[in-house]
Amino acid sequence: MNEADLLRRHPFARGLSDDLAQRLVPCARLTRFPEGAVIFREGGAADALYLIVSGRVALEQHVPGRGTLQMENLSGGDLLGLSWLFPGGRWTLDARAVEPTEALVLDAGALKALLDADAALGFAVSQHVIQQLYQRLERARLQRLDVYRGEA
Amino acid sequence: MLSTRRESHDTVTLTLDAASRRPFQPGQFNMLYAFGVGEAAISMSGDPASPSTAVHTVRAVGAVTEAICRLKRGGVVGVRGPFGTPWPTGEAAGQDLVIVAGGVGLAPLRPVVYHALARRSDYRRVFLLVGARTPEDLLFRRELERWQARKDLTVLVTVDRAPAGWKGRVGVAPALLDAVDLSAGGAVAFVCGPEVMMRFCVRELGRRGFPDDRIHLSMERNMKCAVGFCGHCQYGPSFICKDGPVLRYDRIRSLFWRREV
């Protein structure tokens, strides 16, 4: 399957017309990450959006004195890496493939230019990003509640 | 007590002899009495088809459960039961079965898995989604691995937090529903875990169009008499010991979201 087909089938393109989805294709590149590969590191320039097609990615944070902790896993259908949304964006976590992983890598500069130039595309993409961020926020809240501690 | 097996730093599985065994259905519980300390409601976690032993998994969270967890082979506990409503395994026949377990909530759902595997052709797809606090807190680890190797059962396991070397999933149990294709319709969900985790599961199932009357929850309240007299476990118009612990979500929806019920 080529980039255009994978993009159309990805939940990121849900709600986009074929025409809008097609405009994203030139800035997307299918990339494969072997198990253990570091996709990006905390502090690096945030220059891409990753649409995970298959596999699983761990978001990790190094905590001095406690070592590296896994914060969350992302898998097929998820978005990885949104720090490019902010000026001078830098990755705030490490991302590592815990399984062989395929992702459509969208160049952040090209994507931002597209979204700025096309209000309909910008709105549709923003909606999807907000929905996914909200879902992940809800899950982070549940994680933070530490619900299994002291359960009967 | 025939044997004890430590599942994690605070959880133990106890195997009691046949004298303690009464026929039970998945989801029911016994009242176990630690002599001189007190009594606690403990779910059966063993195979309902096994006639020779009674198996319970206990987490040490108070005086009674701590005393029960300290017992060794040859120790004695008092047993009353079984009590409570079972998981409606018959209602799920012919459909997909989605089992979601959080923490020690896997214990009352393990008999469902045994039951479903023994009558595998009664069900379409069977999913077991398991969440725990850390990898060390996972119950029945070897059994989960054996089940993961089976082709007729999808087992997904996640933990809330893990070190870098953990190869499994990290995230909350309700997020595992993302990995389950429920679009075929005709599914029943059995959910057991901390109440807040069950609230998240109910929401996630609802977002996927899962009907409320296909969701069954195992509720927990402080039980004393276990036969609906004392009122300790009252939940609105119901007593969890007698009318539950397994309750259909649409029947408790108005209470489920109300605080301090």
C-alpha cells in the first residue's frame, strides 16, 4: 500500500474529504522503525508528525535516580509527536519502537504551511488532533489516579 | 488450606480443600472468616468445573485480609457461601465476549475465562483485557502467558507504569478497547475493577456504540451478612451481596454516576 492509501485509511484522515486528504500526501513518507529504534529524543527539534500505521511506540521519560520510565504506549491509528504545533517546538519525551513499527511521517514545516493556507484542512486536522489529545488527557488523568493502589 | 501462592507483594491465591467447595458460578463470592479477626467477602477465582478445590485470590488491604494472606498450608479459615449473582455467561452465548479486568478485578473474572474456554464454541470471539498498576502487580502471570499463546482467545495486558525494559503495553485498561474491533455487533462486556476504572470503561464502551444493557459490572461494597439483612452493602434499592455483585449497567446507571452511594 502506498502513502496515499495508508493516509486515507488512517483515522487521522477520518472526516477529511478525498480532496483534502490528497493534499497531505506530498508531505507524508512511509517509514519503518525496527524494534528498539529511537524515533526521537527529548530536547530534539520537533520537526514531524507521525501517524502510526502499525506496531507500538513507547513514550519514555528519563527520571534522574529512577531511570527511564515508560509513560504511555501508542499504536496503529494513533498520532505521535505534536510538539511541532508550538513555535520552537522541542520533543518533551523519548519515543522508541517497542515492536517493528510503520508510520507515515509528515514533515511539520510542510504540514503547517498546508494548514495555514487551507482553512478547511486546518479546521479538520485541528478537530482530529484535539479529539485525540482529549482522549489521551482523560487516560492520563486515570493513570494519575493510581486506581489500583489500595483497592480491596 | 491445601496451598497458597503469592501473586504479588500483597496478593495471594489460596486453594482450599474439597470440604470448602460448594458448586458456584463465575462471579460469586464466599465469606472467608479469619478466626479471631473477622470475615471478608472474597470472590472465587478458580475453575467452576473443578470439583475438588475452592480457590480464592485475596489482596491484603485490612486486618481480615491480611490475616487470611498470612495463612500457610494446613491453616484453617471459615467458609460461608457461595453468595451473589453470577456473570451472565448464558446471555453472552453466541456473541463476542469482552472481559475487562483491572487489578484484583481479574480474580472474579478468571472463572469466566475458564468457563468460556471449556465451552469455547458457545461464543464468537473472546477478548480478555487486563490492566494492572505495574508489571509486578499482574495476577496469574503464567496463566496469562499461556492464554496469550492461544489462537481462540485474544489477551491484551497493560500496566499503568513500567520501567524501560517492559515489553508489554503501558496505559490504562480502558484504552485496550481501542485494540478490539467491536464493529461486528453482538457483544457482551463483563467489567470488574476499581469503580473509577469501570466508569472509564463504561464511557469508552458507550463511545463505541456498545448498548448499556450489554455491559455488566461487578460492584463492590462492604459486605457483612452476605444475605441481604444487615444493609451494610446497600446500593440504592439493592444489596450488593444479594442482588449483586454482578449488575447490568442500564439497571444501575442512575446510581453509578451518583456520588457516595
